[in-house]
Amino acid sequence: MTVRLRPVEEDDLPFLRRLTSDPDSTGEFQWYGFQNPRNLSKRWADNGMLEDDRGMLIIADGDDRVGFVAWGKQVANRASYYWSMGLVVAPEHRGRGHGTEAQRLLARYLFDHSTANRIEASTEITNVAEQRALEKAGFTREGVIRGSGFRAGQWHDGVRYSMIRSDLDEKH
């Protein structure tokens, strides 16, 4: 396995649509209903999915598309910000460590290319596989976020994880 992150290319758009709008591909914890199929194309045409305050990269293993990572800037206070990140791995690639490695690579990328000192990731409390992946990637569990996410007609508790710049240096 040689996981890498790369910019989104135009021919990746059908793959991204599948992972964001196909209930069989998004997975139990990422299905939020059908999405406007033109939004990804518009965003790609506007900025290639890379902006100052958010971005998206393809997770690749060799020439294979495995999934995507995404992040967005969150304001902490007048003087600082942090990144919030997430990912989706295609069902045929889940359970092989791609998500763990992609999260580790994205954390390194964000720390290397911004002054942010913190990266957050959250997942549903019942998504044990993602919790393990975040911990293996070097994130620290901070706690339960009660009633934080609405999916499938009901509110779900979440778990928040974080990594600060010094964590990455200590662990990797």
C-alpha cells in the first residue's frame, strides 16, 4: 500500500459524486441525502477544490482512487483558526488502512502549509472503525459531543478528536 494525496482532476468528479450521493457508496455514517450533482463540477471549475479556507484531495493508492479527504478553516478567536477535516473511503477499499494513512498525510500537509496549531475531526459515537483510524493516525480523543449530528432522521452523538502541531512531531 502506497497511499498518497493528490489534487482533484476533472475525471475524478464521477468518483466524488458516487462517494457523496450514492447511499451504497457513502457508507452508513456519511449518507446525508442526494446532493446537487453540479456542485462538485462548479467548485472544480472555479478553483480545483483548493481554496484558502477549505479544500479537497483525492486519496490514491498507486493509480487507484481510494477516496477523498476534505478540510475547512474554523475560526477559534480573533487571533487564530484551526482546521476541521474528514474523509470518505470507497467501500471496496475500507478496512485496509487507507483512511488512517490519509488522515496522517493530511495532518502533515495542513501543518506544513499553514500556521494553524490544531486540527479537529469528529465522527459518530457508533463509528468505532473511524475512531480507531483517527487514534492510529495520531489524533487524541477529546470527548463526546451530545446530539451533534443529524443523519437518517435522528440526532446522533459524536466523538471529537484533535491533533496539535506538537503531537505530530512527537508521534511521527
